[in-house]
Amino acid sequence: MLAVDQKSLSRSVASPVRPALEGVQAYKAGMTLAEAARLAGRQDLSKLASNENLLGPSPRVAAAVTAAALNPEIYPDPYCETLRAAIGGRLGVDAGRIVVTPGSEALIDYLFRAVLHPSDSVLLSSPTFPAYQIFGRCAEAAFIDVPRLANFDLDVPAFAAEAAKGPKLLVLCTPNNPTGNAMTAAEVEAILAATPTTTLVFVDEAYREYHQAFDAFALLDAWGGPWVSARTFSKAYGLAGLRVGYGVCSSVELVGYLDRIRPPFNVTAVSQAAALAAWDDVEHLERTVALTIAERGRVEAALDAMGVERVASQANFVFLRAAAGPDVVATRLLHEGIIVRPTPVPGGWVRITIGRPADNDRLIAALPAALAL
């Protein structure tokens, strides 16, 4: 019997996958608790890597989840009508302009697939959330990337100049992930004023609850073109593990196109019930956000006292320069039981979630040694 050369055989078989995917890097999520426990050799961990709300969701969520789980044999509401009505009622938006998704990443996926043809242009500003590049490259889009300023603020004049050329899709992330800085209303207005109404504007507001300085919907409506704003229950509402996000769109018609792409039962009954319970508990949300912002200020004050370079964050995390190297600092902190997120941003930067007060105490105590050269 002739021996089979497996390497030669694999080379001779054409890949069934679209060539565009060959250049796409899969999203790399933060370290899990199980992985961190194995690497650190300890179980007492503070997970400050993924911008989760460690204060947890509303106490009402547990009862809502338990009740929703009693009938797992029944499909969930495919249109999330009760949740959309609740969101629309508080935001003053027609529920028909709202689409609910399993996390805001799914909304990015649906929107990019609905809008982009191969070679269509996407305007963004790096460093920012990597999902835009991932889903855009899957759609074979071409990117126009306007680098951010030294402090990671958006270069508004340069960005507006590119916006004026009429890209197919324009992406704004405020507060920006991973840097944490937010745009002002004047900056958004300046960009929209330069943007033709043939461009679709996507505003990622995943961290909006921590920075509500202006009404993005009003600015977008006044501009007059097609737009989508993405928001999520994963951050301030504490439901990251249940995967619920939503988008507010400029028109009911745009939601109709997204409905053609999204799976019909894309948000589970348990997740819908949890999101509704969390949405209705405004007092819990406000307490959680206020404590997180106060704790962020405490961590930032400690960083300033150490002379550490950082960005002025408006989110539930801090973004700081690690002169010793982001991977070195992350490893040192992991040995102290603290999980943080090293980033590939040039200059050596680490993103650290604001946790519970005890987590932040632990972080502040461990940072001087972890950051030492």
C-alpha cells in the first residue's frame, strides 16, 4: 500500500472558505477565570480584563431568569417585542426602530453584512474596538483609518475631511474601547456636518451609561442620514454572560433589513427576561454607575500619584502606559491574582476594568511593583 503524504494532500484540496477570511484575525477575548487560575496557581482572582460589571445585575434578574427557565421547550419571542417596547418607552423611540441582538457584536455583524459590498469603504479611527475590522474584512470592505492623536482623542478635522468624501459606512465609538476617551457633542456635530447623507453612520455607545453628556439620537436625527446606535446590557447592566444588546436605528425600514439577516430566535427567553428586569430597575443601574465612576476616580488618583501615564477615561476601565511592557505587567499582576488586559496598542498600553472596591484596593496595592522597570 502506498503511503499517503498528508501535507501534500491538504495542499492539493482547495479550501471551501472565502479567500477574504484568510486575512482575518479572530477576536481574542480576555482571559477566563479558569485559565487564569491555572496559570496563577490560585483561585482568589480579581477579573479586571473584560470590562464586566463586577457589582452584578439588579437583584430582580435572578427571579426573572428562574421564571423564564421554566419553559425551555418554547421558542423565545423572535422580535423581543416586550423588551423593545420597554426600551422605546424610556428612550422616546418608536419600538419599530429598535433591534435586539445577542450582544452589540452581533449587531455589528448584522449591520456590516447588510450594508457592505466588497471594496466599500469603512471610515474609523484606531485604536478602537477590533470587531469593526473583523466583520468589515469578512465583508471584504476597504478601510480608511484616521489615526488618533497622541492622547487617543479623535483627530476631528482629519476625520471630518475623510467623512466628507462619502464613505459607505462611518464608525464612531464613544466612549472608545480600549482607550476610554469620549467625544463631545460639538465633535460629533462637526463630523456629521461634513458627512454626506449617503453614508451610514454607526455610533457604538456600549459604555454610554458611564458618560451621558449628550443625546446622540438627536444629533443623528438632525443630520438626516441613515444611522444606527449600538448599546448593550453587558456592561453597566451586568448581563455579559447572557448576551443581550440592542440597536436604535434611523428608520423602521432599516430594522426590517437587519431582521432579514439576524437568526429568527437570536435572543433566548432567559436573556430577554433578564434584560427586561435589569432595564426596569433604574435605581440599581444608577447606584452601580455612580459607584463605578467613584471607584474609577480613586484608581485614577492612585495612578496619578504614581506618575503613571493614563488616558482620561469616561468608561468603566482605565487605560494606562506600561513602560515595562504590557505582557510583563499583566503577568506580574496575574501572579498577584489580578487579571488585566494587555493590548497591542503601540507604546505599551494595558486596559484595566474598574471592579468592586476590594478589587480596586488590591489593584492599587499591586501596581507599583507590577509597573516597575
